[in-house]
Amino acid sequence: MRRDHVAGGAVIGAGAVLLAVSVDLPFGTLASPGAGMLPKAVIAAIIGLGLVIVAGAGASPRLAEMSWGDLPHALRVLAVAAGAAALYTVLGFIPTVFLLLLALTFAVEGKPLLNAALFAAGVTGLAFALFSTLLRTPLPRGSVWF
């Protein structure tokens, strides 16, 4: 078994789970697309790319030869992202994105606190301006919106 067999299988499995969860969304027709057409098309593309990864798995290293040295770092990033996803609707866009970027740059990557805070504030402000003002996307206000 090779590394890309596992990675491609995971992508295909995630796509299958997403497809099962989105079954209640109406697909519609090409002339009158429903709310589920785009998500299902994206999920089909994800599954297709997973199949491409599995098909090219012969060129990847064997799973037994893989180094697991980056696993603690990957788990920290996953924990921060999961926390941000859980807090997104509770705190709102601005605090959640700021805390996400601050945690990733300061706590996970070990950058100086001032640099991490300035980076987090700048990117959060730019993202808010882009999505809220230019794209007019409604963002969650959460309980601490200011």
C-alpha cells in the first residue's frame, strides 16, 4: 500500500460522506438548477480528483516508509481550525478569523506575538473588507460583533 492510496481513499470517502449529507438538497435541472446542483458538482469533482490520486499512487512512496515527524504540527493546525469552525457563528467573523490567524502564526508557527497580532489584524481587516464591502457577502455577527 502506498501513501497516495490512503490519501486518495480518504478524499473519496470524504466526498461520499458529503454526498450522503447533501442528498436532501434539490438538484433541479440544467435549465432550472436547484440548491444542490453546485455542491453536488463540486463533490463529484472532489471524488474524481480522489480517483486520479489513487490511479497515480504507484509513483508515491510506500506507506511504511513515510515519516510521521510532522504529525504533531498537523494535529495542532487541525485543532486550531476545528476550534475556529466551532466558534465562527458564536463569535462572528472578525474575532474568529483574528483568533484563528493569531493562534496559527503565534502558537503553532512560533512567530513573535506582535508580528502575529499585526498580521492577524491586517489579514482579518482585508478579508472583512473584501467579503463584506466588495462582495457584499453576509458574514455572521456572532455575540461579540462590534
